[in-house]
Amino acid sequence: MIQLSLALGLDLHMTNNLLSLSNNGMLYPKVKRDALLIYCIENHKSVYETNECLMEYKLELLD
């Protein structure tokens, strides 16, 4: 769902709505990976750029 959100260019509010509707947990800024995903969403990063950020911090990549 995160990949879809990034590809569609959704904002954080819409991303959390999408996650909620798909029975996934919303992004929580106190979780390191979620905080980085929030940053990428708010800065309109692509899926590729987001995976690069995740790799840099040694966090689980998007599938």
C-alpha cells in the first residue's frame, strides 16, 4: 500500500486512510521506519528514492 501511495503521490492523510481501509496499521512517527516513510511521503519521493533512504538507514525495504 505504501508503494501505491507513493506512486499515486498521495499525501500523508490519504496514505493513512488507504492503509486503514486496507486493514494495515497507520504510519506512526515514533517508529523509525514509519518516520522515514512519512518524510518520504511528505517530500514526494518516488518508490525508488524511498527504498534508497530505507537502505541507507538499514531498514526493511518496500516490496
